Amino acid sequence: MTLVTLRGSLRFRLLLGTLFWIAATILVAGWGLGSMFRQHVESQFHAELKTHLDQLTAQLTLDDQGRPMLAMSLSDPRFNKPFAGLYWQIDRLVSPGLPTARAVMRSRSLWDQVLRVPADSPASGEIHHHRIAGPQGEMLGMVERVVRIDELPLRLIVAADEGLMIEPVARFNKMLWLALGVLGLGLALAALVQVFVGLAPLQKLRAALGRVHRGEAQQMEGAFPAEIMPLVEEFNTVLARNAEVVARARTQAGNLAHALKTPLSVLANAAGGKDDALARLVAAQIEMARRQVDYHLARAQAAATVGLPGVRTPLGPVVDGLVRTLRRIHAGRNLDLVVQPIAASLAFRGEAQDLQEMLGNLLDNACKWASHRVEIDAAIEQDRLVIRVDDDGKGIAAEQREAMLRRGIRADQQVPGSGLGLAIVDDLARMYGGQVVLTDSPLGGLRATLILPAVQ
Amino acid sequence: MRILAVEDEPTLATQLAEGVREAGYAVDVAHNGLDAHFMGDTESFDAVVLDLGLPQMDGITVLKKWRAAGRTMPVLILTARDNWHEKVAGIDAGADDYLTKPFHMEELLARLRALIRRAGGHASAELVCGPVTLDTRNNRVTVEGRALTLTSHEYRVLAYLMHHAGEVVSRSDLVEHIYAQDFDRDSNTVEVFIGRLRKKLPPGLIETVRGMGYRLVNSQ
């Protein structure tokens, strides 16, 4: 399928739209949930740091020599394990008589390292947050506050490895994206199923239309959803109306023929018995009128049907009917009418009566010209229906054949109506985009090849 | 030989009847489908010329009803509707031949002769029985090459016997096939025609089968 047909496909458009929205929704949801969790973990991290800081503050006191000491060591065991990722440190700030001293006290976890805290002095009651490099190069989240015990300003610091916070976030994110991925896949699959199941009637509609177009069905058959059914019904109505119009056109043409030809018969018979100039004139004019009526009626009837969708005529039954008829009509002539087996799949993309008219005239001509044998053969060649009618008569000279296909010229004045027959056949065939080709027959006479559109 | 001509257009019906009568046949005419069906169903005809577009009952229906009832006389359809669809329908309904309007009377008569001949199982237009030859194309009868002059009724009697040569033909059969319906029929006149024919033909050709009728025998 090319991109153009893809873009024109309803399924493709629906699928593209749905998949786009599924992807967008999942991305936004993933980002939103991820950042919410991160915020939660971050605030928990800071709350924990503050708890430790509060504990440190509570345990801080001065010994009898005025040096800071802890009344009780802090409860979290990680403070005692070297480089466990949780640290505290107490700095002495500048005060009258004493210089700044870093790490006057620190947790065991710091071992011999000192936290490099930015020079900063939070006011009383303030807690400052910082991010600093840890003893092993890792990033630490840090809180500090300044307390004064007996006018001695001390900076209390608690820090923790941010990895402690990042690790659960990463684990959560991994699980989150996995879950969202599964959800997205499920949704995409559901969208796919919905588009294909939901649009299945359209596919069916297309198939039904195809059958009508190929002439395999007269109407669009099957039940369709309520949204499509009116369209199908409307289309079927149009098809039925077409068929009705054709039938009416045929009937009217037939009525006209009847209305014209009976008076012509009366005239012909009245003039027939005599042999004077008037009688000959009447006879000639009647013959001309008959040809004109035949020719234009055949054309008018065919014109009503050419190009209608849903018309398909299997070849076999038409040939059978015509052969049956011709055998009866030519029963006195001891003719051998041989039909080569015709595959049941051979069908003409057009109306039965038009096929009957074309084939009937060809076969009748062949029967009139043949001395003993007429052969009919049909096949699909290069996607066209090719019907060959051979006879073993005298044939037609090559230079006369073109004239035979033109209107109203008779090759053999002895055989009534033969010239016009071929002209009508060629005319009808051309209206259907086909033609008649006249060549020499292997039987010795004429081969008339009728080429018509086939139903594949 | 007796023909039923079915045609609703009065002028054409008259022309048809005249043309067929001039060719030596007895003719009955029907102007609508119901009459045609009744006549064909109850009388004996040697052939029917049937128009298809008839009032009251169309020609195809009439034909189908005859065939369904076992009437086998040859039927020539005469119609203005000359497309092959109708020809096939006509033949499938049981017609034997098809002629479209406007037509030449000669062609119609030629087709009729061929149908009657085929129905009797004769291949040639000339019927031969011993020294007697009957040419159906020009209604000429010759005995050993010598032309014979016959009245139209004598000709019809002989023609019917020749078409059924070797078979016993009853007097009522002859009456049915040589007279049209409206004719005053008298089976005694058949005996008169037979008597006259015997005088004109070689002796022993027309045999009387006691209590049954007549038979044409090949005496040589």
C-alpha cells in the first residue's frame, strides 16, 4: 500500500489518531506520576534529615569543661558505621575569644572526614538546606541549624547520601514505565481490535460493492450496521430502478417495433403480388424502413444497459439457448452445430439480451452461410471474453469484410438480412468496448471473432 | 392440408389467409389468443402461423398450452419482436420456426411447406409415391412426368394422402384437413373427391380400407 492510499484509509487515520493520543497520555501520566513520587520521596528525605537534626539538637549539651557533648548517642545505627551515608557534624562558630573550629564533634560514620559546609550562619530557629559533596564524592543532602548553648554558638549539621533518595525513585520509575508500557500496549491492541472490528462492516460493504461491480450480484447483500444500512438500501434502490428503466426501455422499444412492423407487413403484402414500379418502390422502401428500425432499436436497447453496474451474464446458458433455437430453425438443412465445451466461469460483463443479440446474429449468419458445419468456441484471452464462430461456407473475400461490418451492406443478396446482422453485432460490441473481427476459418469459411469485456 | 393463421391485425390476417389459401391450403383465421387456443386445441391443423402479440392471451402462452396438452402440429411464429431473446423464448415454448415482420409471403409459404414436410418425416419438397410426384413448392402433380390438373379440393385430398403415404387415413381425418372450420362439411363429398382422383390417377393407387378409410399404396 502506498502512502497516499494509507492516508486515504479510514482505518489508518483512526489508528494513527488513537495511537498518538495513547502515547501522549501515557507520556504525560508517566511524567506526572514520576515527579509526584519524586517530590514525595524528597520531602520524606528532608523530613528524615530534620528529625535527625532535632534528635541531635536534643542530645546536645556541654560537659563540665564547656565542650559540647551528646547526652546519648543518636539512635540510627548508620551514624556509627563508617561511610554508611548518614552523617552528623557539629562546628563551633566564631565567638568572642574562640576561633571557628570545624567538626568539634562528628558521627563515627564520617571517620576522619569533615563535611565541607558552605560558610553560612542561619539565624536562630532557621534551618538551611544545602547540597554538598560527601566524604566519598557522592552528593549529600544536608540540613543545618545554629544553636547557642551558654553563649557558645554551635552549627549542627546532618547529611545523608542522596543516593538513598534517588534509588527508590529510580526503582519506582522503572516499575512505573514498565506498567505504563504494558498499559499502552494493551490500549494500542484494543484500539487496533476496535478499529478492525468497528470498521469490518465497511470492509464488507466494499466486498459487496465489488461483487455488484463485477456483476456477481444484482444487489448489495447482507446485513449492515444502522449507520450504513440507509446507504446500502439507497444504493439497492438505485440498482433496482436502473433495472426497471432498462426493462421499460426494452418494452417500449419492442412495442414501437410491433407498432411499426405490422403496418409495414400489410404494405409489403399488398405490394407483393404486383410487379409494377410502385410495388417495387414500396418493397424497397419497406426493406429500408425495416433495417432502420432494426438497427436503431438494437442500438437503443443496448444503450440503455451499457455501463450499468451489477450486470453479469454467464456465457454457457446463452449459447445453449441460441444453439437450441438455431438447430430448430435450421432443422431442414442438416447442419452440424458444434459447441466446444464452455467453462462455467466464462461470463460477459453486460446484459443477457445484448449478448444474445450479438451471438444470435453471428450464429445465424454462420448457419446461413455454412454448408454443413458451424463451430463455436469461447475462452478468456488477455482478460477479455473471446468467442469464435466458424463456418464451412464460401467465406467472404478479405477486401469485402470491412464493408460487411458497415451498416446495411449485404454480401449475399440471396440470404436475407445477413449484412445488417454483422453491422449490428459490431456496433453493439463497440458500445461495450469490444469488437468483431472477421478472418478465414480453418473450416474453410468465415471466422467471426467476438471480443467482449469479461467478468473476472 | 389445413393451416391455422393467428393474427390480430385484420388487414394482415386477411392477406395471410389469402396468401396461404392461394398456395393450396385450407385456412382458418383466429384474431385473438383465446380463440386461437380453443381452435388449435379442438381442431386438427397441419401447421399454425402464430403472431405473438395477441389480445386476451399472448402467443407464447397459447403455444405453451397447446404443447402441454400434447398438440404437436408445427408452429411458425410470426412477430414484429425479432430480438434473439424472444426467438429463444419462442422456440423454448415449442415453436418450430420463426419469421419476423415485415415478411415476404413467399418466404412464409416456403417455411410452412418445410415445416409440414418435416412433420411428416419427408426430407424433400417433392413427395413421390410410385409414378406420382407432388411438388409442394408449386402445387404441381405429375404422373410419370405428365402434368395433372386438379381442383383445389382434389389437390388437398391428394396432398394429405401423399404426406401420409402408407398410412390409413380416415374419412373424418380428411374432412378435418381439407376444409376450413366455416366450411359446410359433408363427408360424402370426400368420397366424390376420392372417386375423381381415382379416375385421374393410375389404378390401385388409392386403396379403400373397409370401415377405416383410405390408404395410398405404392403399387409398383
